[in-house]
Amino acid sequence: MKKVSILSIQMGYGGIEKSIVSLANILCEKYKVEIACTYRMYDDPVFDLDERVTVKYLIENRKPNRREFYYYLKKKRFIKAFKEGLKGIKTLYLKRKTMIDYIKSTDSKVIISTRDIYNRWLGDFAKPKVKKIGWEHNHHHNNKLYALNVIRSSKKLDYLVLVSKDLTRFYKREMRNYKCKCICIPNVIEKMPGRLAKLEEKRLISVGRLSKEKGYLDLLKIYSQVIKKYPDWKLDIVGDGAERERLEKFIEKNNLGKYVTLHGFRNRDYIDKLFKESSIYLMTSHTESFGIVLIEAMSHGVPCIAFSSAEGAKEIIKSGKNGYLIKNRNHNAMVKKITDLIKNEDMRREIGVAARKSVKQYTTETVENKWYRLIEKK
């Protein structure tokens, strides 16, 4: 059985890690799959991983310490900061050494990299006959330096997989002089729910990592306007992250405690149950390469509203047909569209049915065949 390795920095709560788990679960049906993971941040992978997939942690007893370094620097505790700096240098050295050693020694026939720095090491140190695949999840968001870094890191690879057509067009154009071929394979929704959400409950929902780029503070500001007219509509936010404390303070300050529930990180079954009980999905991300949670909500027939700044949303949502895109991060326009859907249950159902139909292109059966063809390509 052919062995496939996926290079990962950790197996935590992020969208990339979720995509890695989904891909590993698909590929293990045909291949021996191993995830080479730099840091062991948790005892086990956060997302449900097929027992046939092996996870090999390259650094067991050391974690990134950037936050600690800057904390002591800010507090002017320079001796502590110096020690954390030395520790950080050693950690970065081990990050490089252990991953390069793995790339050199693994007997995998195919290696899939999920970070630009791993792309570079894969291109430089993989055995000659290994198929080298980069997998880029993030949108460059017009950051030329970021895009250039991806391009340079991928030039020695055989393929670069992009999760959207927009990114594929961009990198194909920019990498036309390199041997690396750019291919579009979207992220996957692992299962289609059997039934649509009823869209009768007075509940709004948003799912994602609680980080600045996800725009959850904007979501709370928007929601605080909605409940002035519709105080019986509640908001569920599922996810965890660095912004949680800031969101909790905003909720407390603005007396939203009885309206908003921060559920923290939850498993797939828990989220699916919430989707079934929700009537509108909201995305306020500043940037989003794909938006896997959108297609998950849409698979339940839940109508979605997103800011157009979330680039991945523009590929999934056809505004006015299977969801709504709000331009220029216009809060008032978002509030109006939410209230339009709140008032009109028939509109919610019409958009929800169209949303469900449109996500069939992201099912496991469709996406897995694209990966199989790529892996088997001579």
C-alpha cells in the first residue's frame, strides 16, 4: 500500500488542521497515511481522526513560546525575556531539524506540505522520486510579500494545490515559469445531513476560531443592533481562541449575556445539532481563503450572510441566490439583510434550499476523486 505523509505544524483547533484531518480521513481509504506533526499541543488531535491514520509528533516536550517572550518583554522583565528568547531559538532549530530529518528519512511516496516553510524544506530535501505537493489554504489578501513567499517556497514542488478557483488563477499566472503545476481542489464537507434545518427557531449562528481576522467583535456590534428590534432572536458563537476574553468583556459591557452564548470549541455532532436548530448563519471574517463552515451551514439548508471581504465566501455564495454577500463590511447593510431574513421565513427557506443544492460539489465523493487522481498521476 502506497504511503502518503502530510506535514503539519500541530493538530489543534485551526481551519488548516481541520482540513488536514478531513484529507487524512479520505486518503486512508486507499493509502497508508501518516501526519508528521511538529508540536504536540494537545494529548490527541482535536478533530475526529480515523484510527487508521498515524500521527508522528516530531517534538514532544517543547512548544512555541512567542507569547511568553513578548509578555516578559512588555513587562520589562528582561532576564526572563532573554531566557524565553534562547528557548525560542532552540525550539525553532528543532522545528527545522526534525522536519528536515523526517522528509529525508520517510518512506512515503507522496508528501503533502501545509505551510510555506515546509514547502521549502520539502522541495530541498525530499528523495528524488517522491511526489512533492504543497497545499495552500490562506488567501494572500493582496499581500504581495505573502504571495511571493508562497511562490518562492513552492517552486521546487511538483504541484501546488489551491482551495479556490480565484487562488488557482492567481498562482498559475504568477508561477507560469516554474515546473510546479497549480491545481484547484476545494475543501471537503465530510457528510451531507439527511434533512434540512426547519428554519423555525429564532437563532443565529457563527462558527470559527475566535481570532481578530474572523471579525467576531464586528458580529457582536451588528447583533446588538438586530436585537433592538428582535430581542427574542439569540446568537450562538462556536469556537475558541485568543479573542474570547475580549468578546466576553464586550458582551458584559453591553448587557448581551442573556442573548449570546459562547459555546467554546465543540465537536462535529454538537455543531450539527446547533445548525439544525438555527435559522441564519453569519460570517463577519475580514479574510477567508475558503470558508468550510459556510458549506457546512449550507449543507443543512441554513441561509448564510457574509461580508465580501471573506474572499472564499465569494466563491461559495452567489449573492441573492444561495446566500448573501455584504460589500465594504457595511454594518448597516448586514443588519438590514439579517432583519429581512428574520421577517421572511419563506425567503429563508428558498435561500436555504438553493444553498443545499449548491454545496454538492464539495462532497467527499467529488473531492476525494480529485486527490486520488493527483496522487496517482505519473
